[in-house]
Amino acid sequence: MELGYTLSGLVVGFIVGVTGVGGGSLMTPLLIMVFGIQPAIAVGTDLLYAALTKTGGAWVHGRQKTVHWKLVGQLAMGSVPAAIGTVFVLNAISVDHDFFSKLITSTLGFALILTAMALLFRQQLTRLGRSRFGFLVKWRDRHIVSATVMTGVILGILVTISSVGAGALGMVVLFMLYPRLPAVTLVGSDIAHAVPLTLVAGLGHAYMGSVDYSLLVSLLVGSLPGIYLGSHVSKRIPDRFLRPVLASILIIIGIKLVA
């Protein structure tokens, strides 16, 4: 089983290296549907896995000065308390195990479908964010801080329950809210924000006993070289081919989990 986990980490890491997304979107449903891992264990382990793997990316972007730290702080103002609150609620209320598993899988399926839509229509949504419609620009500029914090709150809840949402969904919203910032700065800020969010949510799941540490190590052994290899071949594979394929896979998995 450890070899299977490592190979899965290698494949998912390669896809993340090529596309920039797909960590939680692919790893969590893979653990649940292929390996039969309990949903809570899959989510908790994947959260710590994401925190460790994205720390390196955040460090690189920080050294390259492609992180908007004020933006990261505003997102974290919403997401970190939301993650802590979500963990507290999940731990405090006495829910039936089957109901809890169904809640996680349903939320995960919903998050995957949203992520797929974000991948498919990212360009259209980005253009909407750069729209010249006066009322949109005025609303965005007037409520930019509160909208950013609220985005963090929604991501904090969604990521804590399903481990999905910090990547593609977060990026789409940032493109709409901050169309004037360079894309590389938005990517770096999104990765930097994902580190404390997934770490806090992952530690919360660890407190609840829903982290498998041997599984975590097996995934990391495969994913780190996978991300390295994927990042080196990413320029050779057309984005117009990868994005629809990945989105289609996420939609199929999402519908299956929701159903």
C-alpha cells in the first residue's frame, strides 16, 4: 500500500507541476475512491501534505518578491479564524460518523465542480474583473478589503471540510478583485496564503485524530520528485489541452461524489 501511495503522490505531484493546480482536487478523491481511506482521514492528511508542499513554493515566490503580503494578510484574517472555527464546530458537535463522511464527500464533490468551472472559465472571469463597467469597478474598489477578507472566510470553511478550494477557486477570485496586479504576484500570494490556511486546518484535523502520518510520508516521497519533473515539462504541453482535460476529470469525480 505504501508503494501505491507513493506512486499516487508521484502522479498527482507531476500533474500539479504541469498545471499548477490539482493537489487537493485530485489527491483527496483519489485516497477516498481508490484506496478506500476514510473521508476525514483523507482530508486531514491532504491538508498537512498541501501545507508542506506549498511551503517551498511560497519561499521561492517570497525570495523573488512576487508575494503581496498585505493581500495575504487580509485573506488570512478571514481564512485562519474560519478554519479554526470550522474545526471547533466539527469537533464540538456530536455527529454520526456516516453523516460526517457524507458531509465531507458532498462538500468535496461540490468544491471539485466549482474548481472545474473556475478552470474552464478563468479567462472569462478574469475579463469580468477587468471590466470597464463603472458600477463593478466602483463596488470592487469601495469594498476591496471586506471582499478579500470574506473570500478568506469562504475558503477557510471550504478547505477545512474538503481540502479543496485554496488553489483554483482562490486564484479566480483574486484575478477578479485585483486585475491590476501582475499574474505572477497573484499566484505567489495565493500559494503563500495557502500555507497558513492548510497548516491550521491540518493541525485541527490532527487534533481530532484524522491524520495518517505514515500515509503523509508516503505521499510526500512521491509528490516532491513528481512536482519537480512536472514543472520541467510544463512548457512543452499546451495549456489549452491540459485545462479542459483536468476540468473534465474534476467534474466527473465531483458529480460521482455528490451523487
